[in-house]
Amino acid sequence: MGEPSIRIVAANEASWDDLQAILTGTAGRCQCTRQRLGDREWYALPVEQRAAVLRDAVGCDSPVDPATDRTPASTAGIVAYVDGEPAGWAAVDARTAFRRLRGSPVPWADRTEDKDDDTVWAVACLVVRRGFRGQRLTYDLVRASVDHARERGARAIEGYPMLTGGAEITWDELSVGPVGAFVAAGFVEVSHPTKRRLVMRLELQP
């Protein structure tokens, strides 16, 4: 058996059905909207409305026609395919798009950051579909998130990964991603706000 073929596209170039195939279980109930909406609004919405919020943000099934528009489309994430099968998702957008990040102490501890700076992007969530885990797909997703943000004019990109300490962590808990994936993509630690969480950042433009 050869190495699997991995293809990662902006979410607008993926189908909505493919994204939903990735977002199962807890991720399906969340619809990757808790970070975007913030806890209060998120809890108030049924799953169907959360899905509508996500669908509006990602614009699935709307690829850019290269003959008429070569500008990268606005879309709130990326989708990974392994051997043609939908396998992974990363929520990548301007940091200001994620209300829960804005209200959390984690990104801001010991920092003097402008919370309204929309040139700083964030990898807010990573999901790998069951059956494709253990293949380091989060590493591919984080690297692709950097390119996605850079192509859309980001000045910097951040992540808020978890230190596992070698312990087994549930996928629900590890939706922020493992530290190693961010280190491999060139991110550096800028703060260590809790025992298990880091703030990591990669500067993309001078």
C-alpha cells in the first residue's frame, strides 16, 4: 500500500454533504459554531440553526470560477480529503469572527493584543473523522490553514493548542489541536495561560 493521497481545499470548494460527513458525534451537534457564536447564543440554538450558521460561513458548493475570479473566496475553513474521502476540517477565519475566543481569558492572558485586529487569524477548531485519525492529518490541516490565511491577507495566525503530556485525550477535548502540529507548521509559543493550553502564533507578513 502506498501513501494516502491528501487533498485540502477551501470549504467553499467542498460539498456541504462532505463537511457534514466529517462533523459527526459531538462535532455534529456543535456544527463548529460554539467558537463563532459564543456560549450564550450557541446554547440557545438548536442543531439545525447551528448548521445554518456554519453553512452561511463556509459557503460550501460555491467554488470560484478561475476564468472570472481568481481572488481567493471568503470562506471560514478548509476541508481535507484522504484518497477522495472527506476526512478532516479546520475552522480558520479572522480571529474577530470567533466571539468565544474574544470572551475567553486564554488568548489574552499576559498580552497586549487588539481584540479588534481582523488581520490576525485563528485556527479555532480541528476535526478529524473517525477512521482517519492517527495519521497526523491535524499536521496537514494546520499547515494548510497557514496558506489559507496568508492567501486571504492575514498578517498573522494563531492557535490555542493543548499539551497532552503523553496522555490519551478524547477528540472532543482535543478540538483545539495538539501542540506538535503547530510547532511543525512554524508557530511559536507566545503565552502559556493555563497548565494545559498554549497560545501559539506565526507571523505571515512584516
